[in-house]
Amino acid sequence: MSGTTGLHEENTMSSIHDLPCEMLRSVFENVNSQDVPMLRTVCSMFNNVIKTNYCFLPRVAYLVKIFSENGLIMIANMKSGDLNGCTQNLFEFDFKHWREIGIVELEFENIKDCESETVDRAINLVLNEMIKTKQCQLRKLTFTNVELSNKTAAVTQGLLDAALKQCENVTVENSILPISFQPESLNSAKFDHFRWISSTGTSPLPSTQILKKLQNDMKAAVNKRSFLAEMGSVTVEAACDFLEEWLRLPIASFFNLSFHNCDDTWKTRFLVECERRGLTHNYMEFQSRTHTNAHVKVSFSQDARTCCIWPVLDVPARTTGQSVCYARYFRDF
């Protein structure tokens, strides 16, 4: 009799296969991205749930590179940290593969002398497929040696605006792009690393506003964050605002700023503004008002017409009671 009861209880026990698909999806959302593909081999039910909901589950991080080769637009998909990947014609690529990966870096490089219609079609295809496959892990957008005509303006601007909402790193180098940075998109942008080098857009780069955005983010940060900017000259007032903000913040974030086109006139005006604000310095090192051993170093390169600003930290290298010997550190990105 007891054996019959035990058998009945065993038959009525619940199984994970009895869970609704929505609950299984919630379980799979907490699985490591490397384990999701293996779960598909467990059973047909798991496979169907994952195939249907892949865009909502943790996905393996990938770097995607778009480039031109012999007049053709090519695509390379590589696992993050892997130098080797699959390369093929962009228009022959099966974008269903993107449903199973999470794009963390998107690079456009060496796209020149291609037909504008082909480039417009390529960028439009990439943008649409990113939306379709719900790519929400993008952390870095890069344009290197890219020249795009005004015919691609709408789709290129759309790609930039979408990237600014989630990218931590935006880099444009040696490129001509039909884009502009709107105040509303900058204010909501997520980036804390920004580099615009030897490049042009449809309107001048708002370097001062970008620096203001980084300053506001630094002020609002509750934990230490790192900020990097390399771009054209900003106003001396904006540079002094950033410097003054850092010197009084209780949380000393790391940063590295490089401003180009800063000639002797800019340097003189900067020093005059610092004196007006009472920002004293010793050989261009500004003492933090909240951290005894923290400074900000300002350096000018007259040959390159560049102004560089970064924090410096003095750490006592000997014990109390001895002659103090300092080791100097600064964060280099």
C-alpha cells in the first residue's frame, strides 16, 4: 500500500518541463552567456524557448568590423578578445547570426572611394539589423579612415544617435562624416571616453559642450569613474570649470584630457583665467582642495599646439618619522 502511495507521489512531482515558457525565460536570463548555447542541447523544449527569446537572454560578446576591400563592403565578426573571425561580403552575410551574439564594439574603418549608394545601403542594413536583433550591449563605436558623402547623412546620423544612448566610448579618427551632435542627444549620451581626431562633420564639433557633459557626469558620479577626451580646443572658461570642479570634489575621478589647437594665446588666456579664479599652481600643478596628496597637472606642447590635463597622486614611500620620499602616479588610459 505504501509502495503504491510512493509511486503516486512520484508521478505527481513537478518537473522543470512543466514550467511555462515565460518562467523558463526568466530563469535563462540569469544564466552565463557562455552557457546559453549549451542549454539548447538539453532538450527540444529548452531549444525552442531559447530560439524564440535569444534577443532577451545573455549573449556572447562580439566585435563587429565593417570595412571596404577592393570596392566591396566587408564584415568581420569576432568574439571579444579574439583576433580571428569570419570575414565575408556584408550583403551576403546571414544576419540571423546576430540574434545569438551581443555586439559590444562596432568599428567602421578604411571606407573610402566607394559608391555612396552602396555605403548608404550598407550602413542602413547594419542599423536596421541591430534594431531587429535588439543589440543593447554596444559599448564602443569607432570610425577610422572613413569618408562618407552627404547622401548617407540620414542613416549615419541615425546610427550615431542610437549609439550615443548606450556607448561608453566614441572614437572618430581621420574621417569625414555627415553627422552633427545635437544638444539633446549629448545631454543624454552615455559616453565617458570621447576622441575626435583630425575629423570633420557637417557642423563644428561642440568640444566645449562635450567637456561640460563630462564635467556634469563626473560631478554626479557616486563611485570613481574614468573620463577621457581628445578633441579640438575648448574655451578657457570650460577648461577652468572642469579643473575647478575636480579640485573640490570629494571623489577624485581619473581623467585624461587632450585639447588640440591650443596656441600661445590660448595658454595665456588660460593662465589669466586661473589667476582670476584664484586657482594657484606650482609649475602648472594645481592642488586638490579635498585630497592632500592629489594634484592636477597641466602640460602644454607648443610644437603640437596641444594642452593635456590629468590627475597626479603623491604616495608617501617611507614610514612616518623618516624623511618623506614620494612616489608619483597618474592614470594613463
